[in-house]
Amino acid sequence: MRLDTRLALMGALRVLGFSLTMPFVGLALSSYFKEPLSQVSAFYAALAAVSAAGQVLGGVLSDRLGRLRTVVLGGAVASASLAMAFYLWGAEPLEALIVVESLFSNVASVSVTALVGDFFRLHGDLVKAYGRLRVGSNLGWAFGIAAGGGLYALIGFRGLLAVTSALLLLSLTALWGVREPTREASAVVFERPSSAMLLFLVPSFMTFIIAGVMGYPLLQYLTDGVRVSSYYAGLALALNGFLVVLFQDAIVRRVGLMEPSRILAVGMALYAVGYALMALVRSYVEALVLIVVVTAGEMVVMPVSSAVAAELSSPKSRGSHMGLYGIAGTLGRNLASAVFAEAVYLGGEAYGWVAISLIAMASSVGYLLALG
């Protein structure tokens, strides 16, 4: 089995576990343990900070210990943390252990992206490999978000912790027989990123803000603005995941042959058009059509963006440099909800979608300037 297929399988199991559990953490803290909203918000802020720290730690460890050792270490500790949260059932242990899980899950995640950069050298091969990883993760996410609510009602959040812990541990078996890649150069603790890499991170950060809209902001708009049930809003997000599963491989075969700066600019323009028109949506069907447009932009941009980041990373510090790219992703996705909410607060829902569209267009232009 090819390495990218193995990693896609591992990603499918990992993301399936996360999508079953993580959307319900806040609900569990408030319903089971009666924590106030302010404390739940503080917990999520800590989770975002720790996720970014995990990208840094994972990059350093993967450069020093090796990619595979770091992936296994991160996955095993993350699994053990959720198992302990199951046994030590309580508000404080749950919060602390989920923070630990998030830290080491991000350690494993950045090691996987660096591992792909070590194994695949040509741009087209990198795009295909990162596209295959997205197929796996979206498959797990789509099934998880569709089944999570039912399982939460059936076995409760504590049961979901046990299921996710088992899935994280099971995912590591996909690495059986994989050997540590031979690197082009000896690893160093940290090598300063090139100016090209630093410039690339600017439009990438804006891209991840836009990517984060396919979550809570869109769910809120569908339920409050379009006035559909939370069930149908969840199905709309599942549509995004299943589209990636069905069409990502076919798309990367084409975009991997194109000029990266131009194809990234085109993909972000698709994002911009889709989200700008979202302000005019008055029915569920119209929203689904625009989700298809936005997902097309996502399938073009995300694998190419990861491939360019790997190419701009130094072989001596690829883990650390991909960790910087991961920080841009973590902070951007976490900032998406705040950006959208603030824009809606200032000018209404239409203003919120205009703001998101403008950020997407700024990212589009930024890629042309950074890579042109």
C-alpha cells in the first residue's frame, strides 16, 4: 500500500474519532458539569493556544526524533489522554486531559505533513499525496459529523471518549511496515525559514481563516439566517466532506500540473465568489449550491498550498517549518468564527459574508505576489 494511502487511512480513523467527540466537548461541560459559559470559552481559548504549541513541538520533535517516532508518540499519548479522561470522569480532569490530547494530536499532525514532504519530491506528486490525505480526513469527518449526534444521545459523552481513544490507537496500525525516510540533509534544531516561506505564510493565514468558515459560522448562518434545523445544517457540512472524498483525487491530478501561484489565486477566487453570494441565500437548496462552489475552491487550494509549503521548507528543518505552516492553519481556523461574528455584529449577516469574501480575495492576490 502506498504511503499516502496509508496516511489517508490513518487520517480517516483519527478524524472520525475527533468528529465524534470534539463538537460535543462544550456541550458536555455545560450539561454534565454545569460549567458557566465564561469558563467554557476560556477552555476553548486554552485549547487553541495549546494546538498552536503542538505544531511547534511536533516540528522540533520530528526533526530530532524522526517523523515516524513522533507520529506514534503523539498518537499514543493522545489516545491515552482520552482513555484517562474516561476513567477519571470529572470536569477538571476532562479539561486538562483534552488539552493534553490536543497538544499531542497536533504533534502527530505536523509530523505527518513533514513525512509526506520527505517521501515525495516533485510538485505534482506532493499535490496528489496531500490530496489523498484530505480524502481520508474528509471521509472520517463526514461520517463522524453525521453519526456524532446520534451516538452522543445513545452512549453519552463519556462513551464517546472511549470510542475516540480506541480509534486513535487503531489509526497507528496503518504505519505498520513503513520505514523512516532518508533525509536530504542532517537535521538542525531550527533553521531560519526563507523569505519566500515567510511571504507564503501571509496569504496562507488568510486562507485558513476562510477554511474555518466551513464550521460554526456556516452552521450558525444556516440555522439562524436560512432557518433550517441543526440536522439539515449538519448534512450541509457533511456534503462538503463527501464532495472532497468523491472528487479530490481527480482534481489534484489536474491542478498538480499547473502553476501554483495561479491555481491558488483561482481557488481563492472561487471561495470569494461562493461566500459573497451566501449573503443572498434564501433557501436551503441555494445554500447547498454555494457549498459546492466553496468546496471546489477548497479542493483546489488546500493540497496545492500544503505542497508549496513542503517545497519551501528546508530539508534540514522541514518539521519545524511545516510547524509554522500548521500554526498559521490553527490560528486562522480558530480566528474564523471571531472574524465572522464581529463583522455580523458591526453590519449584519450580509456584511459578515462580504468581509469573508474580501479576505479570500486578499489571499488570492497575496499568492500571486508571494509566488509570482
